Amino acid sequence: MELKHILYQVADGIATVTINRADVLNALSAPTMRELDQAFAAAESDDAVRVLIVTGAGEKSFVSGADIAELSTLDPVAGARTAEFGQSVFRRLETMGKPSIAAVNGYALGGGCELAMACTIRIASDTAKIGLPEVTLGVIPGYAGTQRLPRIVGRGVAMDLILTGRAIDAAEALRIGLVSQVVPAADLMESARKIALRILRNGPLAIRAAMQSVDHGLDVGFEQGCRMEAKLFGLLCATDDTREGLKAFLEKRKPDFKAK
């Protein structure tokens, strides 16, 4: 990959994706979105990658939003296509079967908030500011922000944030469940890495199945969700990883999972 707007690194089973446009607070231009799509596709297809960490370059911003100059030129057809492409990029991240951790290191506004919400887990620095300010510009969130936020924090809180366009600090984001941890800015990446390493200890097939079960259950009724859970549980019982995990527990040793 030839990447100009993001950094992509793989080490120890972790792919770190960094939006690298600190001079414009890591705004999501069209070329940046195309590079994110490439990076997520690479991570999805790489067996060496089991967890992703997504963050922004510099100390001020995770992603400050979309490139406003680009948005100002869009007609209705181009606007719809831009939103659909952004949705597809973030959906790839969300559904690749590999958990992702958003390390929110400052402003996560508009598209930045939407990118963070597409990640499996979100942690924030104590300096973070998070929000969907699109209505202040006369538009609405276009990268599935109106769909993910209510599913994460509930309809009422989501409506408050979307319709006022206000940004919230890390403490409020933690209180409403938008992020799961708040840490000092200096500790953010190490905290994200600790979460990733803890995930890496576990069975990769079980991780994938757990994510699939949760995602499926959010879109169907409770009974259907339970049926999917039982089906996936049964399928895992036929795997070498499940047999290894149970055997290792009984033998009081660490399991050696092979994703088989």
C-alpha cells in the first residue's frame, strides 16, 4: 500500500491505524477515506492481524470530522455517494470479525465520532471532546452516526447530542456509555495496547463468534438472538480451539490457540 494520509503498522498481532493529518486535525478527506478502506481491507485479510487500534496523529485530535471544503462542493448525487462510501468503509471495520479499539486522543467530531463508534471498543484520553455537530452546518451525520449512536447510548441521549450538535467531554462520554474507559492522555496508547493484548490471549474463533452474536442480536428479537448464540456455541464445540481451551483449563496451563 502507498499511504500518504494514514500510517499502518503491524506488530505482535496488532494493526495500528493512525490518521496522519495533524496539521488539519486529522480531518477525513476523500483520499484519507480511501486509504482507510485499503488499510481495513489489509487488516481483514491478514491472518497475522487479530486486533486493530485506531487513533489520530498528534495530541489534539483523533479525527476532527470531514473535510468541510470538500463537502461544500457536493451535489445531491455526490453527497449520497460520499455518505454511502463512508458507511461502507466503517462497516468493513465493524464487521471484519477482528475487534478494533478506538484510542480517542482529542477531538472526535462528526466523522471522527462515527469512526470511533464503528470500533468495537472505545477508550478516551481525559482531554477528548466527542460529538456529532453536523446539524450546525445544515447537514446530518452521514457515516451511520444516526444509526450507531442510538444503539450505543439510547434514543433519548442520542437525539440530544445529534439535534443540539454539542460536543461532550470524556467524563460525560464515559457516563453515558459512549466510551468504556477514560485515561490520562499520556497513558492512552499503552492502555489501548493492554486491552489488545488481553484480547489476544483468548481464542480467535471465540472472539469472532462473540462479536457476531452480539451484532446479530442487536438487529433481531431476543429469541432470535438466543438461537444464534446457541448455534455459534455449538459450532465452537467442534473446533480444536475449544478443546484446547477446556483442556488447558483442566490442566492448569495457558491455552495454545491455533484458530482452528
